[in-house]
Amino acid sequence: MRTLILGLGNELLRDDGLGLHAVRLLREELDGVPGLGLDLTFAESHRGGLELLDLLSGHDYERAIIIDALVGEEPGKIRRFILGELELKAGPGTRARAGALTPHRAGLLEAAALARKLHLDFPQEVVIYGVGAADPYTVGERLTEPVAAALPRLIELVKREIVAPTLEGYNLRHGYG
């Protein structure tokens, strides 16, 4: 399954750089590992909204896993969203609460809708992992303690998500179980 692993953020703004840190760790662990049979592309971006169309469309990705910091969540708390469910919650002409938790994800619903309307190639499955940010606005390259502490668990969850379609007992909505 052709999969994009996309880390979002700004590494100069402490916890906002979470997605970039995570995708780099995932690349180190998974890129080029023989025997996995996975077609993975790793990418980083500081962009958001409609600008993400350049990364998400036109590459024949079947799936995208997006990693970002979340504003307004308990620091260090890991959340998992499915883009299709956010669209259902948002309804026509509205913005899902979860879609506005981070400036990088604001507009992702609109990007997906525009891709469909323009008949652009867009991943069928988009899963978003986020971690509550303690400090996404202060200049600094280091993650805060609660976010840094959540990073190993986040990496494990995303690694499971990456290999999940090849495992029995997985479903998109609930992960494993």
C-alpha cells in the first residue's frame, strides 16, 4: 500500500515541531528496512490547509498518515483522527472542532473536498495523529517535557498504523481490537 507519512510543524517553535521530530524518527527506523513490503514516502512540511494538496495529491498515495501538534489538548495526550469522520462531524459548510486544533490541519477538510471536486488523486485513507502541545508558540528547538515523553509512544502507535493493513484484526475506525 503506497503510504505518505507526513510530519507537520515548525521546529523553531518548540512543541509545534513535534510532527517533524516524529517523521524523522520513523524514517530512521523504517526507511529501506528489507522484508516489510511497504511502499513508504516520508515528508515534512511547515505548510497547512490547501497548500497540503501538493503533497497529498498526484502521487497515487492510497493512504496518508499525518502527524502534528494539537492546540487545546492536554499536553502529551495522543489523539487519533480519521479524516472521513471529521468530515462527517463537520457537515456541509462547517469546520470540525478537531479540524481547528492546529493551524496545520485547519483547512485539511477543505483540501480533501477540493481534491474530490477537482477529481484530483487523493489518499482514500487519511489518519491524523496529534499530541497535545504544552508550548507551540515559544521560539526554541526542544520539545517540552510532556510532549517529548509522549514521542516514543506516538512512534509505536504510528508504526503499528503503518503495518496495520497487513495484519489481521485491524480496522480503520478503531485501530486494533
